[in-house]
Amino acid sequence: MPPLPSPADAERVILSSLPLLPTEHCPLASAHGRILRAAIHADRDLPPFNRVTMDGFALRAAAVAAGTRRFRVSGLQAAGMVPQTLVAATDCIEIATGAIQPHGADAIIPYEEGRREDEHFVLPDDASVAVGQHLHVRGSDHRAGETLVTPGTRLSGREIAVAASCGRAFLSVGLRPRVAVVATGDELVEVDAHDIALHQVRKSNDYAVRAALLASNAVAQAERFHLRDQQAEIEQGLHAILAGFDAVILTGGVSRGKFDFVPTALASLGVEKRLQGIAQRPGKPFWFGLSPRRTPVFALPGNPVSTYTCLHRYVLPALAQMSGATPPTPDYVPLANAVSFKPPLAWLPPVRLSSGPDGRRTAATSALNTSGDFGGLVGTDGFVELPPGPGVFPAGTGVRFWAWS
């Protein structure tokens, strides 16, 4: 049997197999969290005019340099008003932050650097004024036509502000996939079941997966399904699900046990296996394939910690890429404690982040009883990825970090 792929190899297989979803025009008010597919360009210089940056008085710097200290206040100009004109060198215009530079003025003196005497503004004898003082010059941030936000960016409030300032009422964004979350297993019962037998367990994986999908804003829809461990039921259910969704996530039934029918059922439906098994723990039995219509299918191990870890390590980045997202920059963090392990598999343990007075983050591994210990994930911030052992990783070793959110 050939060796199992590493997490990095599995990631490459998945990301190189995915379809790219079409684009749609999205109203700016609804674009937060979406993936931009067409660049945002400055439609004019930014700022579009010489903008005043302090409340005070607009005047000519040359007049101050020539010895003038007493200026007649000839007008008042607020933000949004058309620019007034400074006629005489001994005049000034009272002005507000955000206003356009008045004609004939080339510097701003803040209120606190002088004093008001009736209709005059008076400067101290040692006053010094520079041309352009407290003026945000037109085009000094960006020039018209300059690319401000590139395709592949996940839109946050920062990019939304840029789009608004450029007059983009609609943005071209990637469609978000409609995702089916399918829990398999005869032992599963609904959360509100009262007469639960000793051998039964309440559904949790599908709820956890759906919650994480919705929190990521990477999906348009996440609908839950349950299929029992019967091959005919799994095949029939998946046949309909594959036809109605852009991606399918299964939990359970993917290992090599007698009742793990998922790989066989997928094969009978024409789903091409691209990956089965990854050299990691938890999550070694992970399965990935593509349906005849290129619907990606992610079959996650049924143990809750395995499900949740594989979802964040492989599935969420894959769904983001389908919408056109640029891959994120890897995040590394030093270990807070020494770690050692023996199995020849990569280890993805949950961690708690902390930081000291120096601002340096560290990640402390969090012990779990088993890969079924969902409760052990509470209070953790994500997981780190340690390459295959045997080996020892001293405290301070930099390792890749994956956040739960």
C-alpha cells in the first residue's frame, strides 16, 4: 500500500481539484464577508481636493513670513461648502476640518496657535507657517485609476469603505456555495430526543459543521441531513443531495469498518476518489472526491474532534477558494510547552493562545481524552500542525496555527 499523503500534499490535491463558482453583482450593503472578483479602482484622486485637516484659519504663508500677525476674518467655510476666495494678503478665512482649501490660501493655522480678537485672528510674534501646513493634498493617497482592492480579497469594513468612497454601489463577488452537511450513523438521534438509549448518541457533528460554515460566511446555505448505515439509503440520499448542492460534507461512515458504506456508495454514484486517508491524527480516514458534475465531496471521520479539525484544515479553505478567495498567509506561533510524540503521522492538537507583556503569542497544547472529546475543544483557540514524529519539539518552536474562527 502506498504511503498516505501528508497534510500539505492532501491540501494541494484538494485545492487543485476545485471548480471556480460564477460571479454575481452584490449590493454594497450586503457585500461584507464576500470574495471580491473584480478589482476596485479609484474613480478620482483621493483625496479629490486639497482637504483641510485642522479647525482654524486659512491664510497665506507668505504674509506671515513678511511679518503680518493680525489677519481680518473675511469669511467662514465649513466642510461641504464651495471654496471661498482669499482676496487680501492680510485676510484669513475661518475654516473647518474636511473643508476644501480656499482659493488664494495655502496654509492652515489651528485655533490654538493664535487668538481671536473681534473680527481678527492674531498670531504671536514668533509665529512660523509653512506652505501646505495642515492640508491633505489632492491625490496624495491614491491617484484616479489606481487599484485599491484586488480580486480574491474577502471584503471587510475596510474594503467596504474604499468601495463606497469610489462610488461602487454594487460589487462583483464570487457566488457562495450551497452546502449539504450529511451525518451518517444508526446510533444518531435528534438533539431533543428524550428517551435516548444507552447505545445512542445525540447528533452534534452536523450542528458543529453547520455553525462553523455559517460563521465563516463562506456559504450561501448549509442544510443538514441524516442517513442511516444502510448502503441503499446512503446511495439514494446522496444521489439527490449531489444534484442539489454545490458541495457535500459527510461525517462518519468513511473508515474501513464493515458498516462504513460511504466510500462504496460514492463510487457507485460516479464520484471520483481523489484522496482517501491522510498521514495525520486526528482525521486520518479523511476522504475527498468529485462527482461527475464536479461537485466536491468531503467525507470527514465521524469522531467529533476529527470532524472539526478536518473541516478547518481542508474544507473551509476549499469553499473559500471556490468563491475565488486568495489563499491566506500562513500563521505561525511558537509553542508554549515542549511536545513529543511517536506515531509516524502529523499531529494536529488543539491549543490555547496567550500573550505576555512583550506581545509575543504562544500556543499551549490542550490535552484531550480521545478524538471523541468535543468538550475538550471548548476554550481552545484552534490547532497547530506538527510534522510526523518521532521527534521532540521544544518550547519556542514555531509551528503553523489554524484558528477555529
